[in-house]
Amino acid sequence: QVQVVESGGGLVQPGGSLKLSCTASGFTFTRYEIRWYRQAPGKERELVAAISTTGYTTNTADSVKGRFTASRENGKNTVFLQMNNLKPEDAAVYYCNAKYNYLNYWGKGTLVTVSS
């Protein structure tokens, strides 16, 4: 049974940090590129970061560049998103996506709220 589970969201003040986790099971994790998306109310889903199967290559959206970092621990089937210097506009539901060729698995998301 395929499972993709995000965790680590919560309420943080502007300028604060959070570290999201995405843990997967039920498929060969090391074959999959992992992407983090986010969706704020009334807005389209936005690609935030992507990390290659080995973790050696990462890409981040311009809106979060220099503040967000993706990493992965293949031995634990887990990907992380370290988010620093959070801004109110970063508030959203963050989703983890595992992609390999035509296969695409999604988690249910974790809510990040940035407010003072």
C-alpha cells in the first residue's frame, strides 16, 4: 500500500523556521524524484522545491530561494524541507509528491501558518 505522509507543519512567527518531513512507503523510494508543492487559499498549487533521486540535485522556486532547502535520507524513505525566514506569504498547505515516469503519488498535506 502506497503512503506519502507529510508532517512538521504548524504556526510560526514571521522570520521563524520550520522543518517539514515527507515519509513514504509502499514503493521503491530511491527511484522517485520528490517535489514539494504548496497551495494557499484561493491560489493555484505552486512548485516550491524538487530533489533528485540521489539528493545531489535540488531546485527551488525563486520565491523561496535562499530560504528553503530540500534534502533526503533514502535510508529512511524521508525527504525534508527546511524553511527559514518564513514570511506571511509562505502560509499554505504543503504537499509532498513522489514522481517516477508516469507514476505520481501525493500526500494529504501539512498546514503551515505564518503569523504574529
